[in-house]
Amino acid sequence: MRTLVSVVVTILVAALLGPAAHAAPPGVRQATCQRTLPSYPEIKPGTTSKAVRSLQCVLNDAGLGPVTVDGFYGPETQAAVKKMTDGFECCIKNPLRVRTWYWVILFTGSHELGGLERGDSGIRVKTLQRALRADGESLAVDGDFGGQTERQLKAFQEKCGEKRTGRVDQQTLFDLSQGGCGADG
């Protein structure tokens, strides 16, 4: 009987509070977040996938949530993406369609990446590696800024017409925060 009462109370509270009962408080995730993907795909509203779950985690990391991490690109996730795209200067056709360069912007917004260079390690380096990977560079996401990360960062800098420093300087940080080089709308 006590279990039945507990279940009924839980259902009533969820019904009264609606979606807010299921939304995570800021900084709390409902599911394991895997932010490193083999590639960062384009995602359309209505999609259900592991990539959407990753997107939801990164939206929360970037302070655009809270978004429930459930793998469904529904209204809550769309609202968070809209917060990001509302900050864009101009016109994006289908702004709720998450393109690969959105991923770069989100990773860049989730941690301060400026000043990173060879020898650094930790979550900031992993975030840089994910941003580079989302931009199309090919590298392991291991949190160590070694030779591989330096080579891929230099490749990114060359693609952007920057000086190949192998360090995340102001220009590189700007290009990353804009979604990389040659981002299309």
C-alpha cells in the first residue's frame, strides 16, 4: 500500500509540475554525457539519436540550458539552440538545424580555450580537441596537448589564413568562436 501511495504521489507531482519536473537543475545531467563523437552530424528538429544527447550535454555545458539529456531534439532542445542562434549577426536559413559549425561554436563557448599550447592537459584541451574534430580535423580526444593536437591546430590555423603558431591565440579563438573558417549559413 505504501508503495502504491508513493507511486501515485510521484505521478501527481509530475503532472502538476509538468516538464519542469523533468528538467535538470543547472549543471545536473540526467544521462551519461558522451561529448566526443566520430563526427558531428547535422541534426534536424524531431531527431532522436545519441548525437542529440551529445548536443544536449554541450548545450548545458555552454550555459544554454538547462536541457533534459534524453536524446530527443524536441521543444526544450530547440529553445536552447534558439538562444544560441539569436546571437548570430545575420540570417541563417533553418536556424534550428544544427550544422557541424554549430558544434564548434558550442564547444568554444563551453570552456575558455585561450592560451592553450603544447604541454597543457585537462578538460580545456579535450574541449579544444572536440572543437577541432567538429571542424573536420582528425585527432584523438585525450586531453593532452601534444604533437597531434599541435599539428591539427596548425592545420586549422592554416585553413583560416592565420599564422601557424600551434597555440590558441586571440585570432584562433575568434575563428573557433565563429564556427571555424568558411562556415556557411
